[in-house]
Amino acid sequence: MAYPVAATKDLSILHPGLHPIITLLPDTLETAKTADVVVNFMRAVPPRPHEDPEIIKKDIQVSMDDAPPEQPPTTVRLYIPKREITKGLLPVVIWSHHGGFFSAGPARLDPFCCSIAAAAGVIVAAPAYRKTPENPFPAPFDDVYQVLIWLTTSSETKQYSIDPNRIAVAGSSAGGTLAVGITLRYRDEGRDMSKIPLVILDDTSVTDTSKSYSTYHNPVNKLWNANVTRFMWDLYLPEGSSALDAKTRGYAVPVHAEDLKGLPSTMVLCAQWDDLTNDAILFAHRLLEAGVPTEIHTYRGTFHISDKLVHDTKIAAKKRRDIVDSLRAAFGTTEDKE
């Protein structure tokens, strides 16, 4: 088995705004010897609550009308831009959080979600899906899919100023894995794809069998690296993806999806230094080959989820600007707020 290269001490390969944070991050190549060590460490990282005078935050619980008895309600944090709600119903983007399916939560995305909601003039819906290892697949997947179905079918959405006909699906890291999976299921169930004009995959893990160059040659592998990615998949799919039927396997691990045709326009965002980058770009090529309008962005000098760890850098602002532009294009709005 190949292993990642040791973390570099050469900070010149990073964007200058990221130099202070990288020295504070642990070298998980040495410390992440077992899955429980990784889970406990990641869960110990405190949330990053953020208040924005332009944003109304609401924590709600949602359920599908036909949810099976074993499916609990999903808690969702809504970020609602105050200046926009007087204009009528607003488009919404489901943004599922990072954390390898086993840690983090919407509160870790507070600064990011507030910025996107205010700048794009959209509502951001951040699901608090169930975590592994206590709740492996399909629990996190089912929770986020329940949010998508609630947004597109429930009569309750209007009380939150949500337009059920304009929904983007997005996620960071493991959240991006969920985003593409629920979109595939939504398509396969024959639902109205015109309601979903855009999917955003942000530093997303798309395969449980990575052997690409970036997997083992990422010099900025502190905190997150290929070793941790392996633990993530082991916890999410304890029996392995091969134990699933072909269709469900694609929902859980996007690279195994046999048919990508008919998916919405997709935006793939990658860090330059990330064990996930090469596989994400290869997946984007598959989308293009399937006729899916796809744009690929790679941010020089960045590492996995660095824009979420350090919100106030020029490179993080550039990434948000690209996301905002893509959301405005998808929803047909043009006003520039950031």
C-alpha cells in the first residue's frame, strides 16, 4: 500500500494568507493511526459561530411527507438575507458541510454560509445530517435527501421565503459527496430536474478507491490527507461499496455512478494541494463526456477546505466570488453585492 508523502515545510507553495494557519494544524500522517483517534480529534475542534447583521438564522426540523418510520426529522440551519425577503420567494442552495461524515456541522460553516447568502441574495440551507461511525450510510445521505424533497414538495417552505422551484445542491468535502449522490437519486426517481439548475462540488471526495497522483503526492497533507480519507470511507461504508447494488453504490460513491447524463450544470472546485483533487477533476471530465455543462476551478496555493478554516483571505474571497457568480447565473439574478 502506498502512503502520502511527508508534509512539506516550504510555505512558499501556499497562498500567503494561509501561512499562519498551516503551522497550527496537526500532522495527521503521524497522529492518525486509528479511526477513533481521527474522529475524536475532529469532533474536538470547536464550532465557529458567526453573526451577520444582514442574515436571519433559523434552525428548523424538516421531514418528508412519506418518510419511513425509521427516518428522523433533519435539523436544518437556514441563512436568510434580510434585504431580499421583501422581494418575494428566494432561491435556495442546500450546502452540506465537510468533516468526513463524522464531524463538524452547520455551525462550522457559519461565516461561509452568511457570506454566500448575503452576496448571492439566496437562502442557504445547511443540513445537520447524522454522523458516522454511529450512523453509517445511508443515514447521512437519507437526511440530506430528505431536505431536498422537503424543499421541493412541502407547503411549509413559503413561510421561510423559499422558492421551491429554484434549488441548487452543494457541499464541501463529504458534503459534496452527498450533494452529487442526492442529485443522482432525484434524477433516477423521475422528479422535475428543472428545479435544480446547479450542483456545486467543493473539495469533494468522489471515490473510495483512489490511486491518482494527488492521493500520494500532496505535500500539504496536514489535518486532512489520504490516510484520513481512507478512514472516512471505512466509517461511512463499513461493508465496502461493493456490498451495495449498482445504483445505490453510485449514490454513496459518485465515481461508481454508471450514468451521469441529465444531471444539472455542475461547478467543481478544487484546492491545488489536496489528495482529492485529481479524482475530482477526472470526475468532472466524466460529467463533460456525459453532456453535463461543467466548469472546473483549481485555486492556486490552497489546501483542503482552507477557505473554511481561514475565511478572511483574498483567495477565500475569490472562491466565494466564483460561487456567487455561478449561483446568480443559475438563478437568473445579476445584482452584485460583494
